[in-house]
Amino acid sequence: MIKQIMIPLAAFAITVTGASAFNSDMLEKLDVDLTDSQISTLTEMHELRESGAGKDEIKATLEEVGLDADKMKEIRKAIHEVRKTTREAVHTALENNDYNAFRTAIADTPLAEAIDTEADFETFKAAHELKESGDHEAAQELMAELGIKKPEGRGRGHGDHGHHGKRVGNSAQSVTE
């Protein structure tokens, strides 16, 4: 299975995927008071959304368990903070050439499946260095060796920057930015 992970053009950091943003592991990391029922409903509604369910149906179901617009805003803000912390931890691990810290930082993300050996980490780090030096094509080739593919429609001149990423089929949304 090819993992669809964006190779960034601006900064090489990591975020959780849109798909994992509403899974129970991610939701439990958030500094937001959520009931088990709300966590379960968020996960179910995310899956429904992915399968094409309408916004009104999803919104009504979320509101039934107390997840109104204000609570959803609080959840999105908390997810943003978790992503920021994760990106910083990845950058620090790469800068310090610390495989163990890197593995800890990418736990519960699609990168954890793609980069599960020190050799993979070295390849990922080399891709990062190539990208930083401006050789995006070579960086993408190394990422492809890891089974990581840049989603279509992302990169320079392809909108949605700074947002959740563009979904491509059953792929993960933006993982590294």
C-alpha cells in the first residue's frame, strides 16, 4: 500500500492526517473535555463524511451528543496545537539525528508505518536535507523509496496551503508540511 504523504515545499514537518484527526487515539491527546460518546460519534461522523454523507446529517448527529459549533472550534484549535507540537518534535529529532525521538514524535501518524527502521529514518532525513537545499525532485524520489507519495494537487500554486490538505482517493491527507 502506498502511503500518500505530502513532501512539503515550505517546511518539512509533520502533522496528523485528516483521517487520524478524528480517531480515538488523536482525540484522547487533545486538551478538550470529551465524553466517550462524543469521541465515538466524532470518529463515526468522520467516516461518514469520507464516504460522502451530507453536512446537515453529520451536523445534526454531532449536535445530538453536544458537539456544537463552539465545541468543534475548540477541538480544531486543540488539534492544531497537537500538530504544532508534533512538527516541532520532528524538527528537533531530525536536527539532532535522534531516531528514538523521531519515532516518538511520529507515533500514531501514517509516517510511523512508513518509517519504522533506522535506515528508513536516514533516508527520510536525507530527503529532508535535499528538500532544504532546494532539490525537491531528489527528495521526492527518496520519499517514494519509502513508499511515501506526494498527493496530487499539492505544492506550489495548488491552493489549500495551511489547511487540512487535499484528499486523494483513500489516501491520507497532508501528513508533512
